[in-house]
Amino acid sequence: MSRFRLLPTAAQEARLLEHCAHARFIWNPAVTARGGGASARPANRELQLATSAIRQKS
């Protein structure tokens, strides 16, 4: 297994967080389409709130 350490600048960190939010935006409907979704995992709501907070910072 390879391990990498990221030490991003502030601008790079913002872009990485934005990318993760976009990936999550695509992932959630895919999970719902397969029969999962927020109702199947209560912790998913907490993740959505955290993602929302990241978006508001940008």
C-alpha cells in the first residue's frame, strides 16, 4: 500500500474540499438509486451537514 502526505496551500485545500463536495453530490444519488440513501444510514445526515458547512466557507 502506498501512502502519501498532502500539505496543500490554502487555495489547494479549498479546491480539494470543493472536489470532495462535488464527488459526494454525485455519490449520494447513486447510493439512493441502488436502494440505500439517507434513511438507510442516519450518519449520512451528519455528513451532509458537514459538507454544507464546507460549501458555505467557500
